[in-house]
Amino acid sequence: MAVTRETPRVRRIRLRPPDWPGHVAGQHVDVRLTAPDGYTAQRSYSIASPPSQPEVELIVERLDDGEVSPYLTDELRAGDLLEVRGPIGGYFVWPEHSGTAVQLVAGGSGVVPFVAMLAHHRTSGSSVPVRLLYSARTDADVIAREELRPRPGSAVVLTFTRDAPADWTGPRGRIDRELLVRHSAPPEQSPAILICGSTPFVEAVTREFVAIGHAAERIKTERYGGMGDTS
Amino acid sequence: MNASDSTDTGRLDGNVLGGPLAELFAADLTVATVACAHCGDHAPMAAFQVYADAPALVVRCPGCAGVVMRCASDQRGVRFEMTGVRLLTVTSSDDQA
Amino acid sequence: MSHVSRGFSGRRRDAPAGRLPPGQYDVGDGFPVLSAGPVPYTEPDEWDFTVQGQVDEVRRWSWQEFKQLPREPVTVDIHCVTSWSKFATRWEGVSVETLLAEVETAGDYVLAFSDGGYTTNLPLDDVVDGKAWVVDTYDGSPLEPEHGGPARLLVPHLYFWKSAKWVRGLVLNLVDEPGFWENFGYHNYGDPWKEQRYAGD
């Protein structure tokens, strides 16, 4: 196992689980920690690596009052064993047979499953037009910068909710209706929409998409614990 | 689909049930359509509200907030009840759209 | 138990001997909020407390009437089944003894019910004789909704799931009726000193 620092609060963990069956972009693993007295704590983490990569990568953000994330971001070292169960989930996954555009919307660390999806989109040579709208607090909080670089066929729009870089000409502030209208696929394209982040973020963005005219059935959501990128 | 506009920031959704339910069921139930026994609304299990910090996972209907399922998994084993589910449907198609 | 995660100890902490029931840890300044559902928000003019079921006559108090009842401060240790304990928590409210003072009942059991649908059951003997209160004040301030306000039950000698948040009344029963957690495999009585967490313990 290898661990690297992604941002001050975020760490990337690379694992080689034995007998790993492979996964679908968007799936997660359950990580379980066991203390010497038998006490256990468990949380779910999205897989950040695409299916084509043999090693499984997790990108974990430290929640200050979390039970599991501080261990993963601060304590875990190369060479440690980590108990994981997975891959899990068939709902919040890359829509392999989508006939239409795909619109991804991420709040903070909610971008992790989309890192896997965009990498999969690239390595599988998919021709489905995909867009990611990604909300981060500041430039220092942006995760997976390499994987999110612009490519033909996939568009990534970043917005900063707290501090944008000095020379930033892109969007600023929270993802609201105006930002969605300007930077997301419109209802006429009937995009498959996937939204991931904290519960308040996911529910606010869902409401806005419905208000803009997207069908609720085209929207899938995955909620993370913590406040996410809401401030 | 807004049973509560409250700031339930700790609330998750049915995506997290995938792991615990895999201890009991071979099929992935998070993609199953669940009909709520309280209000009759139906939605994929992944879209249900999950309160994960109680002594057990408590799953509630996104329409009426009624409890549809509870799941606890620990060293002793698994406890699971779904008295709030009127019907659970798993389609054989693998088209998720 | 096969695998132990190196360097992981959970939130455990030691506490003075004799004060902590088996399997518990002292949560210190924290006060975890564990919810099985959305937080109900009930305004005083919507709130009432009733005693009903196997009683001679249903009793009902509005918020104003409840506030007029004799009340007392209560300082107790509390123990949650998820293993955190908190020492010397300070509350204020009305003893259940006072609420049941003039009630005639043949029932031996109580089912407490709350806004949001939560229920929990107790023997009648365990809520009288200074063992239980309906409290509306915590640490000198009105009880916040996420901690069970406007009022919650307080039964400190049992695991804290018996101290129903958002309580709205008691049903007196001839037959014991398990509540929300009791019919999901948790112990029917819940004595932390006997570590009665699960049914069969």
C-alpha cells in the first residue's frame, strides 16, 4: 500500500486487495478499522481509480470529528494492512449505455467517484460527451488535478466558493441555478445527471436541476457525511 | 421528493447499504425499486434516506420519512427488518438509465 | 477477531473506577447526537403532554400548564448503548412521579411516545419514585431540538435510548409493548450495570 498527500486535508491511498474482482467506475469500498479491544468503526469511500487500473485508489478527506477519516489521512502508513470490503454499488455508477450526454456535479470531496468515471471515459475511448461541474473551497483544495485536466470530449468547470486564484476568470461562488444554467448540459439534451457531495449540497443542486426542467428520474445522487463544500 | 427541508447534514442515502446488505443478499439491492409500505411511493433503494449514526442503520422513505428498513451489523451478527417495505423489485435488465 | 488496525484505538478513554458501567467510555465535553430520523421542530403552542391508555382519565398539559408544574434540577450520569457515557449532566424538569400523581391505573407498563414516531417501553416501577423526569432544560438553557427539545424523557438508570427525545406522552399498558429499539433486538430493560444492550444479554 502507498499513501500520498493530495491536499492539506486529503490523502490518496493506493491498495492491492488480494482476489480483487475489478470494479465499475463510481463504486465504493467499505473500510473497517478494528481496535485492540475489538471495537470497530466503518465508513464507505468511493474508488478514485478507473477499472483499467489494477491498483485500487481511494482519495480520503479528513473530517475533523470523523472516526475513520482522521486515521486514514493522518495515521495510516505504507506497509499497513487495511480491511476493505468491495467493490460495492450498482446505482451510482458510470452510465455505460447512456445514449445522451452525462453531467456530473461535485461538491468538495464528492468529486472522487467522478475522478474514476472521467478516467474510465478516457481509457475506454468513450464518445459520450461528459461534463463535470466541480465546486471547491480554494485552489489548494482541488483534488485530482491531473485527472481533471481538459481533454476533447470531456469538459471540467471549476468554481471556488471561498477564494479563487488571483488570475481566475472562471466561475465563483456556490453552485446555484445561474451557474447550472450557464455551465451544465441543458434539459433539451436529456443528460444523465450524477451529483455527489454533502447532503445539503446534493439536495440543493437536485432541487435546482428539477427547477430548470430536468426530469427527476434522470438524476442520481450520492451523499457523503460531513458538511462538504457548503461554505 | 422532499420529506424534510431540515438541515439533516448527517444523513446519507441508500448507497451505503450496499456493503451491509451484501452480508445477507447475493443481489445488489441498492438498485432495487422499493415501495414504501406507509405512503406507497417507490424509488430505488439508493435514493432512500439513511440515518447511520443511531445504534443501527435506519432507512426512511424520501417521500414520507417513514421507516422502511433497519439494519445492524456487528461482531454478534446481522439484524435486519423491512416491515416498512411493501414490495421490493429487482429487474433483470442491467440498463441502469 | 482476525485483523487489528495498527495505531487505531477508537474514541476510548479511561474514567474513575466504579463510575463507568462495563464497556463504556467517558465522552468528556462532547454530547453525541444520534438520530434515527429527522429532527422534529415543535412550537410551544403546538406541544402537549398526555398520560393515556389504562388510566381512569386521560391527563393533558399544554406547554404553559407543564411549565407551572413543580419542577426540580437533576444532575446525573448518562450511558448510551453505543458505549459513550457522560458524567454529571445537568437538567431541569418535572418528575414523572408528579405527572402520574393522581392517575389511577391497573397498568404495570409504560410506553413513552415522541414526535417523529419514536417509542420506548419501561416498567411503571422504573419511572416513579424519583427515577424519571420529563426535562426541558439542559445545562441551564432550553433543551435544543437536536438533543430532544422542547422536552425529553430522562431515565438515567437505564441506557439512554430509554430517555426518549421529543417526548409527548406516556401510555399506561396492562401488557408490555416493546418500543422502537426494543423490537429491533435491543434489550427490553436495558440496565447498563448489567450490560443489557441486546435481547438475551
